[in-house]
Amino acid sequence: MKIAIGNDHAGPDYKFAIVKLLES
């Protein structure tokens, strides 16, 4: 989740992709 917060400047779609990568 740290990565998603760190890239908060990016779009929500990008954060969603990161979450999927972390969960996979």
C-alpha cells in the first residue's frame, strides 16, 4: 500500500494496477 500512496500523484487507474500487482 506504501507504493500506492507514494504514487498518489498518478491516476487512480495506475494505483489500481499496482494493487493488482501486489495481490497477484
